[in-house]
Amino acid sequence: MSSGQAGAASDTMSMQQLLVYLTQQQQSYQAQMQTQLQAQMQQANARFEYLVASRGEQRKKDPPMYEGKYGEDIELWIFATEQYYASRRELMEADTSDFVTMISSNLGKSVLNWYRAFIAECEGTNVQPTWSLFKGRLRTRFRPKDFEYDLRERMFRLKQNDKLGASCV
């Protein structure tokens, strides 16, 4: 082999090595890009699932407030609160104080003073201030004394407007 042929063979060998090296680099780059793309897709999917799960939360306005004023409907406030926090039903029904603590920020000043005494009483008697207990005590304190009488009076004043058998749709 002449020196020209040896040089050409050496150049061919160097060119092949360069091509192998470039191919390896390209494959490595593609693997990195694929890993990054998968990570971005996972993040996008997680974000999408979060948005779908919380879409009801975003539609809601402020939570219902209860001031404890005369004529304010305690039953309506309890209903509205349970509807507003419907996505947290497990927390609401749990035998813990977590839900009561969370909704305490929805209470006006006079009710908040009552709430402070309620919590102190629960702590003093070592009783969990659950949502169920809270509702019962709240009704006892803030529901008008003649609530049942008024309710019966309203029921007696109801009149039937449609024929029997008509459906309410």
C-alpha cells in the first residue's frame, strides 16, 4: 500500500469514526429530548387532572357568611355551606374538628364570639367539635325560639295550585 492509499484509508477510517460518533451523539440527544418530552407530558397531564378536579371550585364565589343577625336563616346558611363545600364531604362527615375550623372563617363577629366559647367548652370536656355537633349547638343558640311554630304556620298557609298527580319537573 502506498502512502497515498494509506492516507486515504486513514481518512476513510477517521470519517467512519466521526460518523459513528455523530450517530451516537444524535441518539443521545434524541433520548434526552424524549425524556424531557415525557416529563413535560406528565406535568401537563397532572395540571389537566388538577384543573378538571377543581373546575367546580373555580366557579364558586365567596363562601356563605353567617352573621347571627335577627331574621337571618340559620338553616339556609347550613345548607349553603354544605353545598359550597360539597367536594369536601369526607372532611365534613369526619369525626374531627378540621371542617369546623375551616368554616369558622365564614362566621361574623357575634357568631365568632359564640364559636370561641363553643371551642373552649369542647376542649374543656375533651369532646371533638365535629360538624354535626357544631350544627346542633349553632341551631340551639341562633335559631329563633318559635322556629317550629313559624314553620308549621307556613305549612298550613300553603295552598295547592296544580292538580294532583302533576309532576314537578
